[in-house]
Amino acid sequence: MPRLVALLVALLIVLLGAMTCLPLLREKAVQNRVRMQMEDELRVQLGKTRELEAQIARIKSDTTVVEKLAREKFGLGRSGEVIFKFRDPLAAPSQSAPSSQATPRPGR
């Protein structure tokens, strides 16, 4: 009889321990998944940072890169150049684009 009681007490202790540890183990698994996702995102962001730093270095060291950016992004040109800007006929008209209709001039 005392042996049975000792066995039951030991079983109860094991069950209580398992019930206490299981939620902690689940939480640890969730934390590990979140940590791995964050490490992956950090690697991606570090790669983007390296790319941007390389682009900055190219801009600082190569005048042709600066000229290309000025022409493509800002529509700038060299002194004496004539810049032609064409609208894409397939693109949707934007709100800020002037209307395609001719506006009458006053006095005519």
C-alpha cells in the first residue's frame, strides 16, 4: 500500500511538472520562430543597406551616374540642350497633367 501511494504521488508530480512545462515549451517555440523571422528580416535589411551604400559611393565617385539620375529622374539637361518630354499615350491621365484640349488665347 505505501508503495502504491508513493507511485501515485510520483505520477502526480510528473503530471504537474508536465502541465507546467508544456506552456513554457510552446512559448519558447513561438519565441524561436519570431526570432528566426526577425533575423531573416534583418539579413534582408542589411542587404538593402549595403546596396544603398554602394549606390551612394557610385554617385559620389562617378559624375556620369549623377548626370544619368539628373536626366532620368528630374528631366534636367546640359546648358544649351533642348529637352523633349513625351507623354505615354497608353498611360492613364494624371490629375496634374494639363488637359489635351487647346485653351483659347484672350484677344483672338
